[in-house]
Amino acid sequence: MSNESNIERHTIAVLVDNEAGVLARVIGLFSGRGYNIESLTVAEVDQAEHTSRITVVTVGTPMVIEQIKAQLARLVPVHKVVDLTVDTKAVEREMALIKVSGSGDKRVEALRLSDAFRARVIDTTHNSFVFEVTGAPDKIDAFIGLMRPLGLVDVSRTGVVAIARGPEAM
Amino acid sequence: MAAQELTGAEIVIKALVDQGVDTIFGYPGGAVLPIYDALFQQNKIRHVLVRHEQGAVHAAEGYARSTGKPGVVLVTSGPGATNAVTGLTDALMDSIPLVCLTGQVATHLIGNDAFQECDTVGITRPCTKHNWLVNSAKELTRVMHEAFYVATNGRPGPVVIDIPKNVQFEKAEYVGPQNVVHKTYRPKVKGDVEAIKAAVDLIATAKKPIFYTGGGIINSGPFASQLLREFVKLTGFPITSTLMGLGAFPASDKQWLGMLGMHGTYEANNAMHDCDVMINIGARFDDRVTGRIDAFAPNSKKIHIDIDASSINKIIHADIGIVGDAGHVLEDMIRIWKSKAVKIDKSALADWWKQIDHWRDRRSLDYKKSDEIIKPQYAIERLYQLTKDRETYITTEVGQHQMWAAQHYHFEKPNRWLTSGGLGTMGYGLPAAIGVQIAHPDALVIDIAGEASIQMCIQEISTAMQFMAPVKIFILNNEYMGMVRQWQELLHGGRYSHSYSESLPDFVKLAEAFGAVGIRAKTPGELDDKIKQMIDTPGPVVFDCVVDKFENCYPMIPSGAAHNEMILGDDPEAAMVTEEGKMLV
Ligand SMILES: Cc1cc2nc3c(=O)[nH]c(=O)nc-3n(C[C@H](O)[C@H](O)[C@H](O)COP(=O)(O)OP(=O)(O)OC[C@H]3O[C@@H](n4cnc5c(N)ncnc54)[C@H](O)[C@@H]3O)c2cc1C
Ligand SMILES: Cc1ncc(C[n+]2csc(CCOP(=O)(O)OP(=O)(O)O)c2C)c(N)n1
Ligand SMILES: [Mg+2]
């Protein structure tokens, strides 16, 4: 019953018990059932409680998105699943480290543009920069696009992290 | 005073006893020797030694499905664990609660490609409900108790506990099950009352209703079957069930339409197709049942009750989805139904029944009788007539014989029918029958088999002999992988590529080689006496029932077709499979 035209992009937060293999379970669920992962981030968020938070960005029809959430929720070590795209207005951020090498005009132009994007220079040599840039994923896409003709050599992105606006916990 | 410390192996045994386990199915090896040693030194748990680890898992499934208790398996690392994988997948697909203990190499050797090491938790992650690698004896008690909790609560399923050998020797404190609370897993059993009320209101408007029930009723327990009977009586509606739900509602009842789906009855499938309100309780819209999705009950509103939220809206959109245990929800539904004093549209219902009776008159399970050769359907009919008044449990292998058993053996009670539905595992029936027999020593346990399937776990006859489990293996011997041949006939121009059962053993002599009794029937005239002889034989029997080689299983909805596009046995020419249908299994 999938209708190719109504594909949606959702950011889902999953609070899990930080036990061995929990990430493999989540990833295995996506690969085993043929769901998409656009990005996935994970880190422990509460040491005392042993909980980690996984943020996964996925695409699918509304029916598939509902399935993904239900499938995540039935994994035994999962505490909670929240669809940040539907349930709340959320803020999303991603960080990227971007290496640009070159000299002369291109080097100057890269530096000028990085300023417009509020990227920070965190490493410099005579013929390279490493920029740190933070923002919504499309801002990072845009920055990378601009750096490409200016000597882009390496990109490392964290993937999206997201959190709901307002005072409540997830 | 410090609590007494036990070795990991002793903790395993004590936890099993505290969980009420009386029987385990297993096979020893280096990585589980300490547990086997602990087993040797106690007498509360009976160990049934199988002949292949796949057999251990299916036997545990048989034990579980026939008792409602979890089945327990014990196997060694490496090949022991990998041999268990088919059984675990089978149990996952059919929602059977199992706890499977696997040995593992010592923790300091993990990752070194040690002797008989394999990544058991990695291999079994997608084929279990959950699994654990236990890194120290300190964690062992908690994991043991959690494993039983997870396997049996919510949607049941198999779990694996992988226990390294050094952990089995290591000492730690034991804690009882009452002191272990799972941190995260809290399945919902009570359905949302507002949704149940809405469901009752929708049911009340129905003119062409149908109950479509499944394995979830069996999973919920005998009480759910009882409530189902009560509710179906209250409404007067027709009821059909999946392969996995047979027995939840008595087949002798007037409201029973027989099984639905690919090999279901004409009346059940047509009623599904034409219904206006469908009440699905504990069934998962499997593709054997729905046929073509976009033509599935096109004019109906659907209520779906399931304990697993992911079953709802997975395949078919539910107008009202209720997450909860079938028994709990039925209880609420009956209460609300009574308190609302619902008045159904009696005259519409009478018309609906008239239509259904019309479909019934098509007599879709009929077949051409013969005086010379045994028709497979006839063999099942006779088996049914001669065993129905006993405490009988039926298991099956996979193929045509399985479908004929579902069609022609009729069940009055839940937990009496055990078959591999979701995975369709040839080799399931014999070990499952042994598991049933171990749990019900005085019952008559029959594996309805095919000559091809039975060879997949035939070694378990030896287990049946050793443990005096007098199972009866009733082989419908058509000398073909009949189900495969039927599909080749339908889809591949009758080119029977490798589906002839070549070089078959002499099943009578084979039985004798194991020390069992072999019986062969070749004509309809001798069938009854031979079946009686089988029943009266005190030990295991292999019954070689030589049947018509070319009989096909009808009715049938070909892949990719709708419920009202069935092929009937007396009109097989009508078989039409679309190109898209050929792509489906
Ligand atoms: C050769 C072959 C042919 C087949 N042909 C047919 C056929 O013609 N017709 C047919 O029906 N099947 C057929 N099958 C079986 C089919 O493949 C499926 O296994 C079967 O249809 C699934 O049954 P079910 O929907 O009852 O689900 P099950 O697999 O029994 O699943 C049970 C459902 O109930 C839910 N549940 C579990 N516990 C509870 C509870 N306590 N309360 C509420 N819900 C609960 C589960 O979450 C799940 O959704 C065939 C199989 C084979 C091998
Ligand atoms: C382990 C396994 N391998 C292959 C299949 C595919 N398969 C389904 S039915 C069947 C033939 C079964 O033949 P038999 O046991 O003789 O039963 P019949 O259909 O003749 O009654 C096969 C090969 C399967 N279901 N399971
Ligand atoms: Mg056969």
C-alpha cells in the first residue's frame, strides 16, 4: 500500500537502556526490515541511569514511519520513542568538520564564506583549513556545496541531534 | 549473614526450578559441560536428550504450545547454537515462548576465533525476541529471570541466553525471581476503553460482520478462547480463523466457517471479501490470508485487536486498532456489549447467513472419492473419525499434508493443533510431537507428515524411543514434495524440477531399525484397521500411508489473487496466475 509520492522525512528520538548490543538491535531493525537511515547518532545521556539517546533520521510513507516507531518501541531495551517531527516542534542541529586545502584566492574566499556561516577555524596550515560548522543539516549541505570548488578534501559529520522545544522532557 | 554463593551452573538450575521448569530439551558439548554436571546432580528437572539441536527447539515449541508454559532448550556453543537457529526463527514467527541457553567460550577467548566459538548473540539477534551475553555470574540470576519474563509477557517469543564457560564456574549470589524487575519492558495488556467502546458501536451497526481470529487467542490462553466463544454466541456472527488459531473456536459449531486464506474454505474467504465489519482478534494479516492487498475485504471497516502495536497498520489499515491482550480486551468488550444492551440488525444478519449458506453449498473441501487408492483427504478424515474422541494432539510437517490436516481434521479445543505457520519449517512436526508427548504422557500425539518433510528430523525417532514418547508419525506418502509439485504445475508449466521424492527409504523397515513399529496402508479398505492398530500400539509408530500421488490441495487462492478468485478442486482449469503473482511466494 506504499504510495511513493507521500514520502516523509522524520526525526525520531529513542531512549534506550545502554546495554551491550542495543545499537546493533536498532540498526539491525532498520536493515532487516528495509527501512532507510539518513543519519543516526548515539551517546550515553545519563550515566547513573545507563541510558543512551539515539537520534535517527529516516524517510518513508506515513504507514512505514508508524511501523518504524512501533518496531522501535517493541525492542526490549527501549524506554521511549518520540517522533520529533510530529509530536513537537523540535530543534535539530548537526556539526561538521570540513577540511579545505588550497592557496591564493580560493583560500581567501573559503575563509570569507566560513565567516558568513559562522564556521570556526580549528586547524590551519599554510595551505589548509579545518572548519567547524554547526547548524541544521541543510545549512551544512550548503556550506559543503560552497567549499567544493574551493578545495574541499574531507568531510566528517556527526549526524543530526534533536530535542523538543519547551520545558518538557521527552 | 551473607547469602550462599552458587556457581553459575548451579544458578542456572536453581533459576529454572524457581521458574517452574520441569523439563528441558538439549544436547551437550564442551561449552555447557558445567551445566550438564549440575543437571546430573539434581532431580527436579528432566532433561530430554534430542538427536539434533533443531529437534530440541521444535520439541520445546511443542511442549510450550501444548501447555502454555515456556519451553526450555540447552545447547552448546558454535554448532550447537547454529543448529538451533531454524527452531528459534520458527518460534519467533509463530510467537512461541522459549528460553534457549547456549554455551559460549570463556570470556577471555571471545573474539579470538576460539574452538567452537561463534557470535551467538549476533547470529540470533534477528531471530529472537531478545538475547543476552552474560559476562559474569553476578548478572546471571537477573538475566535468567528476565529471560522468562520477556519470553512469556507481551507477544511471546524465543530468547537466548549465551553463557560463557568461565561464567558457569564462577560463583555469585543467587536471587529469587520475585526480586527481579525488568527495567524497560512493560507490555500493554489492557486495551483502551474508549477504543473498545467505539469498536462495540461499530460492531452494532454491522450487516455483514465476520470474526477473523488467529494465534493471538491461543497465545492469550484458554480463558481467551472461552471469552471468544461467549462473544461469538452473543453476537450470532460467523467466525473464521487462521491456520494458527484453529481450536480457539469449536469446529463443530454452526457459526464456524472453517479456516480462511490460501487454502481456506470458499465460505470463509468469500465472507471475508464481502464483509462490512471485520473483527480481527490476534491475527496478523499474513499474506497467506490477505491475498491481493488492494482487493482485501474492500468494503469493510476493520477492528484489529493485537498485543503488539507493530502488528496494527503494518499491512492493512485498521479503522479501530486496540493494543492489548485478547483475553483482557474480550472481557471488556463483552462487558460493554452487555451494558449497552446492543441491538444488532437481525434481519440483515439473517440475509448474511443466507448468503454464507449459499457459499457453503459449494462444498469446497469435497474431493473425488476412490475405492482403489487412498485419497489423502480421506486418510485425514478417517484419522479424525478414529481419534477425535480421545485426548488427541496433532502436529504437522509442511506441505499439502499440513493443509489437508488443517482442512479435514477438526479441532474443538485450543492448544491441540501445532504447526509451523510463519516459517513453514519442514522437520517441525516430529520433534514438536515429542515435546507434546513429554508434556502429556497419556495423550495420543500424532504427527501428520509428508514423506519428504519427515526426513528432515527423522533422527528424533531415536529420542522418542529413548524417552518412551509413543508418538505416531502418520506419513501421507505421495512420493512427491507435493506442495512444490502443485506450484510447479500452476506456475511453471508442469516441469517438476527436483520435486520427486527419489530413493525413499522403506519407512516400515526404518521404523524397525529404530526399534519402533512400522505400519503400511495401501488401500482404502485396510485403512481403518491399520489406523486402529496404530492407535493401539503402545510405542512410537511410523505409519506409511500410501496415497494418491497426484492429488492437489484445493481450494486455493493463487498468489496475487483476491479472496473471491479462488480455484476450486472441481474446477482447477480456472487457475489464473498473473505475472505479478508469479513473483510472490
Ligand atoms: C504451506 C503453508 C500454507 C499456509 N496457508 C495458510 C492458509 O491458507 N491460511 C492461513 O490462515 N494460514 C496459512 N498459513 C500460515 C501463515 O503463513 C501464517 O502463519 C498464519 O496465517 C498466521 O496466523 P495468525 O495471523 O493467526 O498470526 P500468528 O503468527 O499466530 O500471530 C499472532 C498474532 O497475535 C498477536 N498476539 C500474540 N499474543 C497475543 C495476545 N495475548 N493477545 C492478542 N494478540 C496477541 C501477535 O502479536 C500476532 O500479531 C500457511 C502456512 C504454510 C506453511
Ligand atoms: C526446511 C524447508 N525447506 C524447504 C521448504 C519448501 N517446501 C515447502 S512444502 C515442500 C514439500 C514437502 O513435501 P512433503 O513433506 O512430502 O509434503 P507434501 O506436500 O507432499 O504433503 C517443500 C520442499 C520448506 N517449507 N521447509
Ligand atoms: Mg509428499
